[in-house]
Amino acid sequence: MPKRQSTRWPYRWIPLAVIVSSLLSGCGQHYTILHPAGPVGQTELNLLVLASIAMAIVIIPVWILLAVVLVRFRDNPRHKGTYIPKWQRSKFFEVMLFVVPLIIVAVIAVPTVQKTYALDTLPRQKDPLIIHVTSLDWKWMFQYPVQHIATVNYIKIPAGVPVLFKLTADSPMNTFWVPQLGGMEYTMPGEVLPLWLEANKPGVYMGRSGQFSGRGFVHMVFKVDAVPRTAFNQWVHQVKTTAPSMSVAKYHALAHFGYAGAESFSSYPAGTFPTTSHGFTLTGSSPMVMP
Amino acid sequence: MSQILARLFPPQTRRPDEVVIEIGIVLSMLFLVYMLTRLKKWGWLWREWLTSVDHKKIGIMYLVSALLMLFRGGVDALMIRSQLALPNNHLLPVGQYDELFTTHGTIMIFFMAMPFLFALFNVAIPLMIGARDVAFPRLNAISFWLFAAGAILFNISFVVGGSPNAGWTAYPPLTELRFNPGVGENYYLVSLLIAGIGTTITGINFMTTILRMRAPGMTLMRMPMFVWTVLVTGALIVFAFPPLTIALLLTLLDRLFGSSFFTLGHGGMPMQFVNLFWLFGHPEVYIVVLPAFGIFSEVVPVFSDKKLFGYPAMVGSVLAITLLSYVVWVHHFFTMGAGPSVNAFFGVSTMLIAIPTGVKIFNWVLTMWGGRIRFTVAMLWQLAFIPAFLVAGATGVLLATVPVDYQMHNSYFLIAHFHLALIGGTVFGVLSGMYYWWPKMFGFMLNERQGKWAFWIFVSGFFVTFVPQYMLGFEGMTRRMYTYPAGLGWGPLNMVSTIGAFVQGLGFLVLVYNVLWSMRYGERDLTGDPWNGRTLEWSLPSPAPSYNFAVIPAVTHRDEWWEMKQSGKARAYKVKSSAIRPIHMPKRSAMPFFLGVSFFVVGFGMVFSWWVITIIGALGVIASLLFSAFDYNDSEEIDPEDVRRSEASLGRLEI
């Protein structure tokens, strides 16, 4: 037994070393979630950091305590720990073991509840852009109900303006996810779910589906191009004047199994987005009426 | 005829790798039949195993099945990881990846984790509470054969008809016929329904056994912790499986009979499936992890030579987890727009579970404090569990933080979280339990040195596999992607993860070698108490005789066997000859086996909608049940003389 003791210690630190080095490497630009480009993503990241610190306060001392216990109380003639085989109760520990975790949970739970409500409310002072999102097999269709234009697999949004996405599906379920702007929401047939996101600054942000929906699901990626307000208005004008219109036949072709590149349409047929739904709506200044 | 063949063997059952595996299966079957015939073991197989209602033998059959399924699920995992090792990889044919992650998840949860736990329930529970068998021995055998029918039906899908490919969660409308035309999803639905009946019966059986069959004097608060966890697991099973059954049944109706419960059109509501599935799914997580907690609560005191710290707090924590586990299921779909109030409620309720879980972890550490820790293999698995489960639990709290979950839902962060929880919790738990109770099951020890090799290899591979997956989650990689482009920076971490997976595979092979080597050369356990145990099963010879206890002990303490040894009754295991009475035992029965076969036939017919076959199977089911209902000759008495002879041969009779 004593021989094996000496070789055990280097191994024990491998997991910790891997975790620490991976955490340090988290600064790279590939870690999209750690580099948000909008207020929603930023809120979510802040909570992630807070909760991670609170959890580290719990688990690191327990790791250390475990290590100490294993050294002190190993069954070895040289061990230093006293042997107390009948020690099984301690009022102090039993109370503390419930109270301390309760405090830690409260530290995380209070801001969690606050932010959960906050993210469900559109910022009051700004007028949002509305985009209707429909996931199809295996592509994304976007409709701008106010501008009355449509795109496939890409969107342009004005930077600095909240965008209210209304999500549905004419396909198996997917999730609509633009990691740098903020978290995801499901697209489900027969339901319209709201999600608001905002880009702080102009840039191209990648979006994808986060829910397996069949063979082609990995190809359900789309580009979110955030541009200044004027450039956005120009783009809308350009699509309205130069792009073809989407016929009913074209919609059905899109809804059929297959892939598509980026496409633009100067108009789209009525009735391709559900007007009634049993989904929830956001609170705040959002216009609740379905245009 | 050619039409039938085309349905039985569609292209996805004829991929080159599958043909190789299929030939392998046929050859090993033929070899098995040849060996059984040559060694004249058919009668032995039939009398001792297939028709046995002895909980110890049923436990061993569960164990063998679970190890086989661990192998199958592990091979699936290695194929998944091979495909993901490099960006733009095209190692697997299109579509096979989707089948692999579906069968990997389904097999590991339903056909590996659950039977592995049921193996340990069966082996240990009656011995720990001083009972001669479970409350309903024949039902126990039925449970096993229904599990076996479901498992075999699920596993033949890749040979006959094609595997399911919609994930182990099988969210509709992807499982709807128009999106999923093959028979694969039928296999998933039918096999889980059949195995689910068996599981429900097991839950009822062990709950009843523990509540009704404890030795005199064993009050609830004197029960070993493992018994407590199995008791609440039984309750969890009884309340959690009905929603799953309903969800699967309605999906099956959608697919076979054209109803529209969860369909895309015709007013179907796919989200309701998700709701029902997780109403089962979250208690299921605790069904597989609470018994593992119970195992750790047995292993830690034994190998620390010390009483379990804070027993009442441990019991309270288990009960708290049980109750809370019913009010957290929505955290699996915070991103389905249930609104802030619902999400906030379920987020906080999920965080609350961390408190009793933390209490348990602290109590195990405090049990070791002031003890004398022996680093046996069983103990090592427990020691690896603590750091792994701490990380899993902490990241679980991060995922319960609703806005964080909006980002991490379905990402590799989630994958890493639940693999750390399920492997670090359940798999480490059952392996710890396997090494711990192995001498009690088979009468010989598993070689410790080889076991430690298996442990260190597997555990290093485990962390190398899953820690990078947390990072991949931060990079935005989502689950179930069969390929990914270069340039997103996902390549290196995926490669590391794949290497880790193969190291785990190597660890499993060493473990199998450990078992096979020990079967031949392992040290015999002649004392019945190789670990200096604390609970009643260690007062019996290894393996225990068919009737377990010649005389049912009267219990006066928690850790009864240890107290007996402490109070100087070193020969307490001796039985007074005059105290031996005739023992009433259940008789073996072929009916559970036939019921399993009949259910398999019913299921196979349903998968292909070949109703004649289904009706034949259903008649078999009805016949088995009728036969059993009128079979009054289902038990026998063992003559006290036989018991005396058997106890004397074990050196345990006191004249």
C-alpha cells in the first residue's frame, strides 16, 4: 500500500489542471458566449459569471477538504488523524450544512428571478423592429411584417435597436439561437414565441438551430448582419425594389425538405405566418397586435 | 416476399460496419449454442437461470445484461466521438450518426443504468433487510424478462428494420410518420413501453419488500441508507413512469393509427409530449442517481471503518430530493416560452435541490473525517464521484439560472453537465457497488490491482472527455451535430474529447479483463465478510444460500452486523440448530420467461404493423397470465434437515 500512495498524488491534480487551463483559454474569440455583442447576451453572461463565482466558493473548499481528509485519515501506520469511529452527530455541522448552501442559493436565485423578468420585457424607450421567424426543413425564413419583405437564411437588423423576433415552425422543432446576441428560444408548430435581442454595434453574427430536427439540421445556420439605421433603411428599399416576390408556390417549395442559400423577397403571401397562437407574449412596449 | 424483405432489411441495416457486426452476432450466437450443447448445459441454463425466481440470480442476470448494454452503448459513443474528432469529417455514412446518438442515449439510460441498479437492488436489498426474497418473487422475474424483451427488441433494430434516429428524447413532430417514415421510432416506442411495464413492477416490488419484509426490530430509522434510497426510488418509479407511458403510447397511436396528438397539423400539440416526457424525465434522473447515493452511503462507512455521519440528515436529504424532483421538470425547456413566472419558479426549485445534495456530499466527507480510509476499488470509485459530482452539480445550478440556460440549453455545456452527473454519479456508483457486492454475488473477489488500473484509466479518460465539452459549449457547439465546419475553433477540443473517450473505452476493457481473470484466479471469499462490513448481508456466507437466512435475525441497531461484531459476538453468524424451522420459499416458474417471449412477439408485430404476429403474441401473454393466475402450486417448504445440512457444510451450524 505505501508504495502506491506516492504515485497517487500527481494524478489527482490532472482534472483540476485541465479545468484551470481550459478556463484560462476561455479568453479566445472562439468562445462566442463569453463575448456578447448585445445587452441580452451581456445580462446572461453577467449571471453566468456571478453563479460561477458562487459555485466556486462552494466546490473549491470541498475539494480541498476532501484532499485533506484523504491524506490525514488514510489507513496507514504513518497517518496523523485521530480515529473516532462512533462520531456521527454534530449539531453545528448539521445546521451549517443547510444554512450555508441556502445563502449561496439565495445569492444566485434573487438576481436570477430579477433578470428572468427583465429579459421578458422589451426596453420601453425604444421602438422595436419586428421579425417573424419560421423554421423550415432545413432553412430559416424571416418575414418583416412592417416592411413587408422576406429573407431566407440571413437577416439585416439595425444596430442599437431592439429586435422582437416572433418564432414559429412549419417543420419539426428547432431553436433560434444567435449566441453573441443572446440566448435561444424554440420554434414550434402551432405556437408563436417571442424573443427580443439587440446588437450593440454593427457586425455579422452567426446564428444556428440548437435543436436536432433531422438529417439536415446542422446546415440550419443563418447570418445576422447588424448595420447602422440608415444602411438598414437603404437595404429595405433595395430589397423592395429589386428582389422577386415570394409566391405561394415558392413558399411551399421552401417548406419542402432541402437546403437553401441566402435569398431575398420583396413581398410574401399572406397566411404564411400564424395569426393565432397559444404562446406567451412579451410585456413592455411591444405592439401586441399581430400585424 | 421481396416487399417483406425490403421492410426487414432497408438500406440503413446494410452499411458495411453493420454487416460486419451482424455477422459477428450470428457467429457468437452459433458458438454459444454449440458450447451449451457440447457442455450439456441447456438444462442447467433452464432450471438455474431462465426459470429462476431467486432474487440473487435475477440480480446477476440484470448485471450481465447491463454490462453487455454498457458495451453496446459505449461502442455507439466511440463511433459518435470518432465522427466528431475532426471538422468536416465524413467517417460515418449520412444518417448513421443520428441513429447512433439515439441508441447511445436510450440504451445507456433505459438498458444500462436502470438494469445495473436493479441488479444491485436484487442482490443486496433482501439480504440487507433480513428477508428471504422480495415480496413478489415471480413478479420480480417478470420484471426482468420484460426488461429483456424490451432490450432485445430495441437492440435488434439496427439489424432488422433500421434504428430510431430522433434522439433519446424523441421530440415530435420529428417522430411523426411524414418526417420519420421507417420503423425505427416504432422500435423505440414499443421497446420502452414493454421495458417500462417491467420497471414499474420493479418499483412496486421493492417498495413493498422494504415496507413489509424487514427483519423484526429493523425500524425505518435503522435501515441502511441504500435501503432508504431504494425505497424512495420505488416511489419515484411508480409516479414517474405513467407520464412516460402516456407520452409513448400517444406517439405510437399517432404513428400506427393516424391520430394527431403530437402532429404538426390537425391541431396536434407537440409541446405536450415534451411536457409529459420531462415530467417523467426529471424524476428519472433521480431514479438513477439516488440509489447510487445509497451505494456510496454504504461504501464510505465500511472503508472508513466509521459510522455514517448524520444519518437523519441523510434520510431527510433523500426525502427532500424526492419531493423536489417532481417540481423541477420545466427546467428542461425554459426556452419553450412558458413565461417568466413559470421559469423563475422552476429555476429556483431546481437550485433548491442543490442544498440536500450538498448536505449529502458533506456528510460523506465528514464520515471519512476521523476514520481509517482504505483505498479499495469500491472506495476509489466513490472518491472519484465526489469531485465529478461537485462539478456536475455546480454546472447544474448554472443551468438552473434561467437566463444562463437561454444560452447553454442544448449546447455541449449541457452535454458535459449531464454526462458528469450520470457517469460521475450513476456509473461510478454502480461500479463501486459492483466491486463492493461482487464477493457476495459470486463468492470470489475481483482482483484489486487490476481494478485500480481500470479505475485510473477510466477516470482519467472521463475527465479528458467531458471537461473540454464544457468549453465547446461556450464556443457555441450544440448537441447532435454530425459535423461542423473548420474555422469555428471547435476542432482541437473535440479531438481531445475523442481521445478521452477512447481512454474510457480502454478502461472498460481492463475492467472486463479484471472480471474474466478473477473468475479464474480470483481469491475465494470464505468468510462471507471480506470488507469488515457493517450491514446484515455480510453476516451471510458468500454466495448466500437460496434461503438467505437460516434464521431471521432480530435487529437492535443501525449497522447491526458491525454492532454484533463489536459486542464480542465474533461468532454471531452461527445458527442454533434448534432454531431452524421449515422455510417457505417460492418455486421456480417458466411463466415469466414465456411472458417475456410473448411480449417480444407482440412488440415485433407492432413495430412492423404485422397484426397477425401481434395477435399471436397477445394470445401468449394472455395464456401466461391465465396459467399463472391458476397456478396454486407456486411455493414449497425446505425441510429443516436440508437447511441444517447446508448450514453445517458452510461451517455455520451451532449444535
